[in-house]
Amino acid sequence: MSWDGILSQMLTSKGNCTEGAVYGRNGAVWAKSANFSLNPEGIIQSMFSDAGREYLQTNGLYISNSRFRFVRGDDEVIIMAASKPEDENLPHGAFFIATNQTVVCAVFPARTFKGAASLDAHALADYLKTSGY
């Protein structure tokens, strides 16, 4: 199965996450949803460092043209929240989960229970970890 197929099957097809991506820790895109974009583009390489988390706390980031602010993070998981999540169909939050070689990005809308989106994102990350990634 392709990386795009794994992303779709394990993350976006379940309905809890509307879009997502899998990046290499070097910032290379392994798979992403059709309209997924991340700005600043180079943030994946440093986001789990102290300097990267400090940047996110100060500046946030844009995912598919929606602004997200830093909620909390550590060396493995970063949680972001949309700046204006009033519309239930717009992005509400995002998870970034690090594995040895990848970063899983998962975006969920306001109508989705955060716990369900978190379970889907962590399941994909766990699959990658047990597969050696």
C-alpha cells in the first residue's frame, strides 16, 4: 500500500480527521491530503526542539490557510488549536506526533470529539513506529 493509502485508511477515511500528512523528520513529504499545506514549510525539521516549540508558542503556524496557535507540546506530541474555530466545518485543532523517522500531522474539525481525532492520529503514529519508522 502507498503512503497516501495508509494516510487515507488510517486517518482521514474514519471521519474524525479532515486532513493530514506524514512528513519525514527531515521535512520531506511522504504523504498528504489533497489540500494540506503547512506554513512555514521548514517547521517540521525543528518543531520538536526547544527552539521549534518556542517559535510555535510565539508565532503559531498555518495549516491549509487556517491559523493555529500552540496549546502544548513535548518531545513527542504537539497540540495546536485553530485561532477562529467558530464554524464546525472549519479546522478546530491539530496534532503533530513524532516517531523515529516521521511526523504525523492530523487536523480535526470542531464537530469532532478531540479524543477520537487523537486516537486516530496516535494509531497512525503507532503503526509507523511498529513498522520501524
